[in-house]
Amino acid sequence: MSDTIFAPATAPGRAALAVVRVSGPTARAAVAALAGVVPSPRRASLRRIAGLDGETIDEALILWFPGPSSYTGEDCAEFHLHGGLAVVEALVIALSGLGLRLAEPGEFTRRAFQNGRLDLAQAEAVADLIDAETLAQSRQALDQLGGGLSRRYDAWREALIASLAVLEAAVDFPDEDLPEDVAARARPHLRSLLAALKAALADADRGRRVREGFRVALIGAPNAGKSSLLNGLAHRDAAIVTATPGTTRDVIEVPLVVGGYKVLLADTAGVRETEEAVEAEGVRRARAWAGEADLRLWVVDGHASDGSWRFALDLVQPGDLCVVNKADLPESLDGGRARTAATERGLECLAVSIRTDGAALVSAALEARVVTALSASEFPAATRLRHAESLREAADRVARALAQPEPELAAEDVRLAARALERVSGRVDPEAVLDRVFASFCIGK
């Protein structure tokens, strides 16, 4: 980290303002060279910015943040310019001419992590906050950025260390005047911790769903009304609707905000037996998407009498929602059978007419499901796959420690459980893991 980096921190394009950030040991010299004088720390100062040829680049605000009290922990500066492309480009050329290097994606935040300004979980929260599309996503990211997730993992780690101290006392001082059951005294604490880790694992998907979106699949036979329902829920014509069966051949994904949470709604091909190659591939994709979804809306034509409702029956799972469409028409025998089959499989049934007000009724039911699934009194202990992997490894190690008859073996498992939890904050992460984490960042952050 001996070089000095810079990057625009605002998106390219025509805008009122643009921000260019600088961080590194020669940041002060760069500000002095371009502005003539370095402003007082953390105070916006209006300065004439000139290039290396003396030509004026802009009249801009400069902010100076001497390290270590800066975002990266190094000397930092920000140039707040007018947002014209020519202005930004001129400053970029001037900074490059001073020997500064364009930052890689996430390099500012990576330096903040390496300089101890953030732990790895907080660094990930920075990326999540930038990508947040809903209030729920931003709240979760802000809690993680504020250290909420790290504090929970640190508390578990401290509990493991306390148990490890008891086990190692039994191992290292066998001849001392210690109680005979000293190693056994760690077991109640380990059992309590294992319960907490298992509870966190059971809740691990909630954080992922908030970050990435709650996946909802519309499934059913051709012409049941899936595409019409998608358009109604999206409030736009996102899918083509015709009377021809098999119109939808691929998965159409539409992002929505439902109850303050991101939802990814997918209209899938009508499920039926077919020998037509393109439609068969659409059915295969429909089945695959439905299998990975968090919730399925099984749309049934309550007026049809062709038995086609059965083709998607094997895709539904307990807790899904059965939408019996065409409630404005007499219900057929097949419609009643579909409703009975849905009830037997633990589905809630909702009779609607999508052509009239059915989309609004389904939207209300969907919002209730999403809010119930994603809301809780506290934020989840895992927002990414690597968090869940560390939780799972820690839980497995604690379970093994409880099963070990020898305190030496139990102590080693407890030690490895603590290391698994340490990886979440980045205390023991190898370079390859850091590369994976920061690769998803935007340039300038």
C-alpha cells in the first residue's frame, strides 16, 4: 500500500457534481500541486484547481482528511467538482501525471480493512449499502456496518474462548489441585452456544433473501393466468398475454418492492407434457426456477375442465399459495379438485378473478407472506454465503467437542470453532478470500 490511488466516487455521465477521491502517502503533495495549498482538515474549502500545465480545471471544493482519522486510515482528499465529463477527465489526467494510480474496484474499502478502520463484515456492508434498493436492505447493511453482526460473532467467540480456557486447564495442569470435573464444566456453556449457533443457522437464509431478493415463482398450466397476474402485480405489461397456450417459453423475471422488501417475481412457462423442443426447455426451466424459489404461487384455472392443473402439482410445497383464477365464472369439477389437492398439501387458497381485482388481492397476500418471512426483531447473523459457511463449521466443531471424551480433543475442536467465527470479521482470512470479497465493489469505493 505504498502507492497513492485515486478514482471518481460518483457515477460517470452528465451531473451537477462529481467527486474524485485520493488516498495514500502522496495525497497531500497532490492536493498542494493542484490547489496550491492544503485546506484545514475536514473543512470544505473552495480552491482553483489547475493542471500540470497551469490551465484551470475547475473552481472546486476540496476536503482534506489526514490519516489515520480518515476512511482508509491513510492521508485522503476529496475533490468536489462540477460534473462535466471534461472537468473530471482533466483532473484524472492531472492526477495520473503526478504519478498517482487509478484505484481498483473496492481498493479504498480494502485499505480501510487492512488499516483496521473496518472489519471484513463491515466492509461487506459498505458494498451492500451501495447496492441497496429497498429500505430493508439499507437497514440491514447499516446494522452490519455499525458492527452489529461482528459483535454477535465476537460474543460467540468469547464464549468459546472461555470454554477453551477451562478445557486447557484440565489438559495443561493435570497434577494441580483442580476439581476432578473441571473439563465437564465447559459442557453446559458449549451446549448453550451450540443451540445459539443452530438457531442462527436456521435463520441464515433470511439475510440472503433481504440482500438478494425474495424469489417468487408463478407456476401452473398454460393459460391459467400466470402472465396476466405478473402484469397485474408489476403494474405494467411485462409479459405477453395471448389465448394461445405456451406463449411464455422462458422465465420472465421482474423485480418488485413488496412491503419494503425486494422481491424477484418470475413468470414461468406453462407446465404440461410436450414434445416440442423449445416449449420442453421452457418447462424444464420453469421446474428448476420453482424448485429454488422461496415461495410459489400456483395459478389454477378454476373454470377449466381439461385436467391440466395436475401437471404442476408436484412443484408445490407446504406454505405456498394457490391462486384459483376466474372466480367470476362457475367453478368446474377440476377447479374443486385442485382446491382440495392444494389444501391437502398445506397451501392457502385464494379465489380471484385476475381480469378484475384479483391482482390486488394476491398482492396483499404476497406482502403478508414476504413480511412474515423476512421481518424479525433483530437482524440475521448471516447475510452472505460465507457467513453461513462459517456458522455451520463452528456449529459442527462445537458438536464434535461435546462428543469428545478427551479434553485435549475437545479443546482442539473448540479452537477450530473459534477460528471459523473469526473468519467472518476477517481476522484469519487468506488473501484469496479478500480478493473474492472486494471484487464485487465499484471503483472509487
